[in-house]
Amino acid sequence: MSKKIVLTGGGTAGHITPNIALLPRLSQLGYEISYIGSYNGMEKKLIEDYDIPYYGISTGKFRRYFDLKNFTDPFRVIKGYGEARKYLKEIRPDIVFSKGGFVSVPVVRAASSLKIPCVIHESDMTPGLANKLCIPVAAKVCCNFPETLHSLPTEKAVLTGSPIRDELSKGNKLAALELCHFTANKPVLMVIGGSLGAASINQAVREALPKLLNDFQIVHICGHEKIDNLLLNQSGYAQFEYLKAELKDVFAMADVVVSRAGANAICELLALKKPNLLIPLSAGSSRGDQILNARSFETQGYSMVIDEDYLSPDLLVEKVQELYFNRQTYINAMGKSQQMNATKTITELLDGIVEENKAGKGK
Ligand SMILES: CC(=O)N[C@H]1[C@@H](OP(=O)(O)OP(=O)(O)OC[C@H]2O[C@@H](n3ccc(=O)[nH]c3=O)[C@H](O)[C@@H]2O)O[C@H](CO)[C@@H](O)[C@@H]1O
């Protein structure tokens, strides 16, 4: 009997790439996979590279602050709920897996109204608002950090880690050297500011370029519309807005990495054992989870950290040099980590629920 799953999640790549990581194993297990995301969000652009049906719904953001859109977004969400219900009735999945983000709320709530079991996943240390709205109706809530277990209902919480795309460990260094027009004789610093880029990191890196270029070639993933045209011809410096398939090659080429401390990004750095300097998003512009992520990795000896409030070009140069000098220490520490196989744990959990329900219906 065929098995069907609907995946949802979007807004930023951190709510999408873990779903992508699950695709090969779900296919092996015989699932027909569909995706429900927003009409035109990042998830649509990333999922269209895979051969699975995509259903777009209307979405709105849940804000804790005043914005005129707070008056119109509820109607968008209600519309999205109706569309999600319609698509779910059409697809008739055995289960829904949600990676969070605002688009996932109407999908999970609609699935619950149709008695379709939902499993949701929280990558960060504390649950985001979208997941908080879904926890009451979820069958299970997967999480990435042991610390998160305390914030979740005991009977629903499962520690799984965050699924990482297998292909990331299969990069080709030579392909990346060619892509960036770099030589093989000088170390490579990779800078990645999360899936949307990070303006403060971009500025510090660009101001520090004259010094950094003495020792490194720099590949900078700077975010949508954040390329600096004045630096396009700078030798030893390559900029990209966002990398899809080439990301694995750039990881393979990187000797050291400067990164935001998004939950998935840091798990990938750990899995790939890349010595890294984290600059977490400040508490002023977020709920502070990246700071917790970064401090946890620093304490475990996997990462160096700069507080964004103290970020300056000179401090960046000093810390990058220190990181490169001590890189083997970080590689050794990361080599001792007991990182979970999240893809295996989550797909087994999902398949277990589906098989149990099918067996129940067959009785
Ligand atoms: C500003 C913001 O709200 N950030 C949040 C967002 O970050 P963000 O969406 O940046 O998520 P993460 O850093 O966790 O993950 C980014 C993902 O995008 C991928 N990637 C990135 C750049 C690129 O060019 N190509 C590419 O494939 C990375 O490999 C990774 O898989 O979600 C994370 C997970 O909930 C949170 O921890 C972050 O606090």
C-alpha cells in the first residue's frame, strides 16, 4: 500500500533545508512526497529543484510588535488555512511533517482538523512562535538540542537532532576553486551570514578585506541583493547571494568559516568539522536563540564566538587569524562529538506512526 507524506515549512532556508535532507530516505521508504509552502517564498524556489509536487498557500506573519500588516495578515492566514485544508483533502497524506516557519501553522492546524497526524520539528533551543501554535495539535515534537526538551510537553518531545543534507559531505574542492577563480596554494575563508545574509557581518568582512586578503582567499555568501558591485573584480574575493548545489563544493574548499549561529548552519559546520567563528544574531533583533546556540558550541570547544555588539573589522581579523592558527584543536573537538543521525531518527519516527495507524485501520 502506498504511503503519502506532506512536508511543510518555509520563510528562511533553516525551515526548508532539513525537509530537503529527509527527501532521499522518505523516497527509499516508499513515500509519495508533496510540499505545501507559500505562493512565492524561499521554499518554492528551493523545492522546485526536486521532483515533488508543490502547493502554494496564502500566508501571513504572526508579529509580537505593531505593524499595519497585523490587520490584514490574519485574513491571509485564514485563507491559507482554507487552501491547506483543500490540498490536504486532495492529497490525503498519512502524515504531515512540519519544519516550522509561519507558513506551517495553517497547514498543521488544517491537518489536525482532518485527523491527519502531524510531527513538527524545532531546530532552535526554545520553540518559535509558529511551532508554539502547533505544539498543542502535534503528535510528536522533534528537537535539535537536549536543552529544548524542558520547554516541550514530555509525552510529545523527542530529541532527534537536525537533518543535514547528505550531499554536503560530498563536495568537490577543485570545482569550488574553479567557481571562485581561487588558487590551491592559499587558505580559504568562507563567510556565510545565514540563509538571508547578515548586513553587519557583510560590512565588517568588506572593511577588513585589505588585511584578510593578505592571508586568505575569501568566499562570501552574502544574501539576496547584498553583493557589493564595487568589489566584483577584487582578486581573491568571491561573492554569492545564495548557493544551492555549489554549497557542498565551497564547504569542501573552506579551511575556516565565519558564520551566523543559525541552528542548522552550526550543525552542518559540526558535521563537516569546519573550524568556525560564530557571530550570532543579537538579542535585540531576535529572541536570542543564536546566542544560546553559539555559547553552547563554544563551551563544547567546537567554535569561537564574537558578540555582534563588539564586532569590528580589526577584531574580526584578529579572531580569524586565531581560528586558523588553532584550527586543528577545533577539528579534534568536533571529531569527538556524538552528533545524532537526525534523518534516520525522524524518518523512523514518521514511518512508525504511519505503519501503526495503517495496522490500526486494518484491524
Ligand atoms: C535571521 C533568522 O531568523 N535566523 C533564523 C533562521 O536562520 P536561517 O534560515 O539562516 O537558518 P540556519 O542558519 O539554521 O540554516 C540555513 C540553511 O540554509 C543553507 N544555506 C544557506 C546559505 C546558502 O547560500 N545556501 C544554503 O543552502 C544552510 O546550509 C542551512 O542549511 O532559522 C534558524 C533555524 O530555525 C534560526 O536558528 C535562525 O536564528
